[in-house]
Amino acid sequence: MKNIGDMMGLMKQAQKMKKEMSRIKKEISKSIIIASDSNQIITISVNGDYQVKKVTVNDDALKNMSTKQIENVVEEAFSNTIKQVKDMTNEKMKNLSDMGVPKDFNLPM
């Protein structure tokens, strides 16, 4: 009989974890991260699902830039934005660590 009680406890814990994961997934999806290159020439807004919501360009700064320089600025802006989304996701996932979910567990998106 003790095994049945243990099994029921595990099932309740799994349901609690699933509910918390769902809540965190929704919270992450709704989040908007805004980042730019170091000179703030390109600014990018991305949601927690990595969907680009807005790109802003400083036209004056682009006028004197070569194609290669523009490519580098865009690359830096995207890289910074993606890093911030990952950092935000990891921060929100810390809550699940307390529930026994491994730290490196990837949240299914």
C-alpha cells in the first residue's frame, strides 16, 4: 500500500510541475526583449518565442557605413537580443529547479 501512496505523490508532483512549466512558458512567450548593437544603430524587439516584433534603424548612422559594417551591426544587435532572451528564459526556469526539474532542462516551445 505504501507504494501506491508514493505513486500518487509522484503523480501530484508531476502535475504541479507541468502546471508550473505551462505558466512559465506563457510568461516567457509574452515577454518582449529589446536590445541593440553597442552603438544603438539597430534596435530589435523579440518575444520569448524568438519572434521578431520590431526592428528600428538609426538612418543617420547608416549613411556613412559600408555594407559590411551594416551587416556587422545587424549581427551584433541580433546576437545581443537572442542572448537576452536566453538569459531571461534561464532566469525564469530557476523556479522549476526548486521542484526538481534539472537546471539544463529545455522548456518545450
